[in-house]
Amino acid sequence: MPTNNHINYIEFLVKDLEATKHFYQSCFGWEFQDFGPNYSAFSGSGVDGGFEVTDQPIMRGGALVVLHHDDLQEIASVIVKNGGQIVVPIFSFPGGQRFQFLDPSGNELSVWCQSDNPE
């Protein structure tokens, strides 16, 4: 049952639906349900969402979706191997580390991990 005032669903605009699904399944193990040729819902990410095909430019600089992974080096390699681009290399912040990447459509996301580093 959805909870009032909680983020319930996230949608991304994408250029190539099949390439996007392949990227997120290969990198993060997400699952998909297609709703026609231009929309696919995803699950297995911690919050459900969807990908919608657009012919408009993908804008960066909006809300930053942050994923978690215990091994940043490993997941960064998987992201690059599957067509993603690291745009902010791994950096430390108090309590953790993270990096930012672009998916094949140009959506910017981040991956973080917790650390005992008190920077």
C-alpha cells in the first residue's frame, strides 16, 4: 500500500528503450514490464518507476537519483562496460563515497557506499 507523502514512483525520459532496459538490467538487475512500444515500468530498484521514450533532449541538473552499492569500483566498471559514462569520479564525503554517471540516454544518476572515513 502506498504511503502518503513518500516518493512512490520515478520516471525517466530515454532515447532508446531497449538499450536502456539492457543497461539497467545488466548493471543493477532491474526487471521490466512493457506498456506499449514507448514505455516500460521497472522494479527491483528500491522504488518502482518507468522509462518513457522521448525525442526531446534529455536535461541534466534536475533531481539526482542516488543508488547504493557496497563496491563502487566494481559497479563503476559494470556501468562503463554496459555503455554508461562516469561524469564525476569517486569522491569522499563524511560517512561515505560516491560517483555520478550518465546512462545511455544521458540521465545522470549517482552511486554511493557507506564508509567509516570521517572526511
